[in-house]
Amino acid sequence: MKQTEAILGDMRFIPLKGVVLILILILTTSRVHAQYALGATGQMMIPTAEMQETGTFMGSANFLPEEVTPNKFNYPTMNYSVDMSLFSFVELTYRMTLLKMRTYNGRVGYHNQDRSNTIRIRPLKESRYFPAVVIGADDLFTEKATQYYGVLTKTFGFCKGHQLAVTAGWYFHQGNQPAFKKGPFGGIRYTPAFCRELKLMAEYDTNGWNLGGAIRFWKRLSVHVFTREFTCVSAGLRYECTLIH
């Protein structure tokens, strides 16, 4: 089926003032740990070597402008996902991304979905002197797009409770239509001592630079927003709870 132009507006021309205003509103509303745009543990678009507690369930929904999606998406879209940490060292994610298609009668819309998954395993937990290590795979059962990564994360405390998490990793063994290019990725995340529910993040995801933040309310609901090099805005919601104690 032939893909067509987006019926959702192109976000590339949002004024810089609008981006800044959205960031300020989100980051100062009040006072969050996931690969937010993809529903797994990580920062905005990159994975980290951190893991959720055993039995943690996460469900999320995200708006994704075309600047942050794989090449086959030449239009803005949305995804929704479920994520489960069976153990503190094993995490599974299942995602559905809306596909815009033209039906047999000529109607254009989001009539199909692209299914994908992520599997993460942590062989080494972070300690005082060593970073955490996670190996992961995206679309493990899809031959055309399977990609693997290894990632390290180390958290540093400073100035009476402030925290800075530093992440570095590498994508490799990709298929024909990967979401991320082969090569290095990394980022930093700042958590202020006065507001543990607030996370400010900057990262490079092999496709570009992202800047944004996330905030969690009532220990369950997270809101995030970020910009890809000030060309667009992506945002989403995430709910989390503990199903297995």
C-alpha cells in the first residue's frame, strides 16, 4: 500500500519560543526512569543500563514527529507500549506504532500498526566503582530490522543530594531498516536534590541530539517532552506500578 503525506501537521516549523515554553511548563509544573519514547527503561530515545525493580509494569503512549522515527515513517505518528520487568535483570517491551496507509477504497489514515519489541538483560549491576552493564535487542524476531546494543551507566552524587547519570553505548548488527544508525550513543541525566521526581536530560541517539525532561506525579504517572535539535517536539505519558512483589 502506498504511504501518503501526513494528515497530522508537520512539527518541523514550531517556533523556538513555542518549544522553550513547552519545556518550561513541563519542567516547572512540579516535580521519572524510562526510554520514554519507546516505552522501555532509558532516557528519551536512548537506552541506559538501569533497570526497574522486579515486577514493575509500565504502559505508555507517545507522539512521535517524523524527525525521530525510522526512515519508513515520513509522517508524524504515535505509539503505545507495555513493559514488564520479570526480574530486576530482565525486561521485556512490546510496542505498536501507528502506520498511515491508503485503503482499497482510497481512504487515507492510520489503518495499520507496526509491531516491535525490546529485550534487555543486565549482567552487571552498578556498584560504587563500576557502572551497570545492559545488553539489549530491538525487534529481535524481525529479520529486516533487528539491532543490538551494549550500554553502560554510572550515577554520581554531588552537592548534597544532586545526581548526575552518565550513559554510553553502541548500536551494532542492524538490519536493512534500523531505527538507529550503527555506532555510538550517549547522554546525561540530572536529578536535583530538591525534586527527585524531575529529570533533565540531554543525549545523542546516533540520529541526532535530543534535549528535554520528564516529571512524575503521584509515584505512578510520568509526563515527558523533548526536542530533536529544536526542529520538532515529542511528548508522551507513562503509567507505572508494581504487579509482582
